[in-house]
Amino acid sequence: ASLGLGNNLLGRLDEGLFQGLAGLWDLNLGWNSLAVLPDAAFHGLAGLHELVLAGNRLTYLQPPLFRGLAELRELDLSRNALRSVKADV
């Protein structure tokens, strides 16, 4: 399954938003206005293979953000304002 939420002017994501979507393979959140992502934004997406966060306003990533995404194969963080990414992310 795929969920495309790109180009929607989203400014924030609530924790637990994606709970119950363990079968989701592809999530596109690109080209929104996301500046901060909650620590548990992607919890519950154990089967996610591709995550697009390109074209947002992210400046940093919290270490627990991608925990539990064991199947993640592609992550697009291009066109953000990231200055660095910590090793534990």
C-alpha cells in the first residue's frame, strides 16, 4: 500500500498518526511545510520500505525518529535545511 500526502501544506504531524498502518510500504510526505517531526511520528510503520520527506523545512532529526523501521530501504531528505545528521539517527 502507498500513501501520498505530498504537496499538501502540512505543517505538523501528530504522534501516532500512522498507527495501524503496518502494511504501508510507501509514504510520501514531500513538499509540505514540516519543520519538526515528533519522536514517534513513524512508529507503527514496521513494513515501510520508502519514505519521502524531501522539500520540507526540517533542520534536525531526533534520534528515535526512525526506530522500528527495519524494512526501510529508501529515505529522501533532499531539499531540507539539515545541517548535520547524528550517527544515532
